[in-house]
Amino acid sequence: MTAGGPESERPRDRPEVRIDRSDVGRRVSVRRLSGFVDDRPVFRDVIGVLTSWDDHGLTVDPRAGEPVTFPEKLLVAGKVVPLFPVRRAPLPAATPVELQRIAARGWPGVEQEALGEWTLRASAGFTQRANSVQALGDPGLPLPDALAAVRAWYAERELPVLVEVVTPGTADGLRELLGAAQSPTLVRTAPLAGLARTGSGHDRVRLSRTAGPAWMSLYGKLSADPAVREAARRVLHGGPSVWFATVPGAEGQPPLAIGRCVVDGAWACFGAIEVQPHARRAGLATAVMAVLAARAAEEGATGAYLQVEAGNDGALALYDGLGFTTSHTYHYARLPQG
């Protein structure tokens, strides 16, 4: 039966269509009818993540360009395909300051304002990173004037003034004015190819462009405050190319594992790797990271980075095993009132 057959025929009833709605979130290859030329059908193929399939049609997100959406009745063939084959490549070059700026793009504040080369960020108090000053480079003003402007900006938002202190990176003159260190964090990097080849269970992972209710139910940093929850939603979805991974649980149950990845050129940031306590030590975290890494590589990334608190021994052990090493460190410090 060709694509020009009766519209009542369901595409998944055709032997060439070996996917259905349960495959949403997997990497697929599909062929669709795109039109006719001289009464002859014209078909187009696309490979990418099947990000949706409902009564309105299918959407496939390819490695480059805009998502492709078309009605279900135009689906001619489809199948699940393996993860993108990731080739080994050296770690991209980036200084600590450059990597921190990349990280800031992958976790943007709901409100952001530039002060010279500094960036002021506010997000209703959701995470220190999204509510702090990235004080790298020249603020374009003498330091006392710059700090006065920073204090006024955060006072308008009724937030404390937290400064992201990068080692190496933050100027000594600024460090001397700050309070005690909070939340010491390691920034760790690894070649992306090693992550994509790790472990098994890849077929259990589903990808999405949005963090739906199931994903959010396992995310551990949510607040009951509606304003903070909305800020969290906006921060989580901010970034150049954001992907969310989920390992579904049993029907009606929350997911077993989740993760988030932001692709920004040669770099892919990994975060929000969470696994249900009863499902730990089963390789789900590495499976989530492998599928996210393969997608990031499909978009051109070759390096991975993540941020992990210095005292998180379990996470550090996991990342050691995946080949991550420490690039630099940072912490937060409060700027006293002037």
C-alpha cells in the first residue's frame, strides 16, 4: 500500500512503519510524503529525535535546522535507529573564564543585565548560580562604583548580593571585599566520546525538549512557591540547545532517572542527573548521560563539562569513572552592604 492509499489506514499498520507513539523520545529515521510532481509522489527522509506524536502529527528534531512536523497520514516508513556514532576528538580548548561564560549561557537568569563584562542575574531566588553576579573581566566602572551599582540592582529585587568567585579568574581586589565562601564547586571536563560509549540501557532513555511534569517530579530543587517554580521552569529551559532525558518508571509511577544537557557549540553541559534511591547502582545515570552525549555530539559538541559540589563524594566517584577531571573551581561569597 502506498502513501496515496486510504486515509483511514493507520501508518503503524504498514510493515514499513516500525515505530509508534511509545517511541517518542528515541532517535528515529522516518520517510514522509512531501507532495507530488507530475502525479508522482515525492518522499523526504529525516533522522533525529522523535519529540512528539499526537493527533496533530509527528515532530522529528534533526541534528541541524528546524524540527520537522507533518501529519501522521503522510508517514510512509519509520524505524528506531542507533544512537549517533560519536568519534573520538580532543577536548576543546577553553580557559576557566571562557568555560564559566559558556556555563552562564546554559543556566541563564530570568533577569540578566550586563555591567561591562560582568553579568547580573536574578531568578526569584532559584539557585545561587541564577541569582548571583558573574564578576569576570572589567565592569566598565571603577570597582567601588561597580559594586554600588550591583548593590542597588539586587536591592530592587530584594535579593542578597552573591558573587560567583572563580579560581582562577576573579580579580584579587574583589575577592578581598567578599565574605566567607559558600558552596565550593568543582568544574569538571571530559571528552564527549567516552560518555556516549558508556554502559547499557540506552533504549530505556527518552529525550524531550521540555521538562514535563514527570521530569519535574524527580528534580530535587523545586519550591512550593509559585514564583520560584516559574523561575525554575524558565531557567531550566534556558540555553542554546536544551535536552531533557527521562528513564520512565512503571505505568503511573514517577521516572526512575532524569538528566539535562545544554549544547553550546563544542561544549555540552550535563546537570540535574537524578536517580530514584531504589533504582541506583543499576547504570541509569550513565545511560542517561550516554544518550544525552550522543545527541550533543550529533549537534557538533566534542567536550563535556559539569559542575559538582566539592563534598558530593558519590557524584565525584561516578564522574571519575566517566573520565572527568577538574578544570577549575568556584564558590559564592556575599558582598557586604557598603
